[in-house]
Amino acid sequence: MLLDPARWPTLILASQSPRRAQLLERLGLPFQIRPAHLDEEASNHLAPEELAHTLALHKAQAVWRRGEWVVAADTVVALNGVLLGKPASVAENRAFLKRLSGQTHTVFTGLALILPSGRAVALVDAAQVHFRQLEDWEVEWYASSGEGLDKAGGYGVQERGMVLVEGIEGDFYTVMGLPVRRLWQLLAEEGYFSGEKGGAA
């Protein structure tokens, strides 16, 4: 294994999420950001788990160029099988929070890795999130902050939204938007840390 991160290939992150970039930085992985621009609503007819898988893979495929390692992820929130996307307004964010209050919902994060050869590996990690019973003033406080407007489900577990959550069954980072443990394992399995070129096409 090449233990010097300076010798690891540069990953292409097919996302403009500052949270995903922050997690890659914490791991010391060299990366560049190249967001994929997809019509995500075109796939909303899919089941939540399939949607997370499909969007992550499509994002990675949209930006990949031969010889590159590309990472993409997509997070989907579902309550009783019903998708809760990114709220379009403070009012919709308020409605999402009221639906989530006192309930358990599922967060699916799809993760896709495309190797330099073009071979793709994709998976979905899921976590159960238990929300507290929220007071009306808490719903108003959080929705009015605007923090949830760019996040699936309308909240960010790593920011102010941390006070809304009673517990998590599964990987916290899956809820945050990037299952870093699964990503690290994939990179190791595919030869990234050994300086390999990513296996056969």
C-alpha cells in the first residue's frame, strides 16, 4: 500500500455538496470537484433505494473521463415509503418537519465509484433515523433558518438539525450524505491505495 496520500490518485467528486467535500478532506483523500448536472426529478418514479442507486451511478457516469477515479453519491429520504426530497420553500420545509416529527424514517445514500478503466461499482447504504416529537416553535425555528432547503428530507443532521434527532440506527455518515466507511473499503478493494489503475474494463 502507498501510505503517502500525496501519491494517491486524485478523486473526482461528482457533487457540489460541501458536506461530501468536507468528509473527503477529513480522510486526507486528494480530490477535485466536478458536479454532475442531472434532471433528478426524471427518476422520481423509482423506489427510494433504487433511486439513490440510480442517481449516484448516473452522476458518476456523467463526469467520468478515461483514466480517472470518480466518486458520486446521492441521498434519498423516505417516510413510510414516500419520498421527501429537497423542500422548495420554508413552508414546505415546515411541512416536512411536521411529518417527520416523532416518526422513524429511512435515509438511503447511493454510492458509485468509477475506476480509471471505466468499470463502475455502486451500492446503497441505509440508516433509520428517529425524530423527536417536535414542538411547533422548534419546527418554525428550524424551517426559518433555511438550513434544510438544500437537503433531502429538509434537515441536516450534522448542523442545527442535530437537535431534531433522537437516534440513528446505522451509519451517521450515510445520513450526512456519504458512507465514508463503505467508500474507503471500496477504494481499498479496487486498488486505489496501491496505485493500481482500477482493474479490467
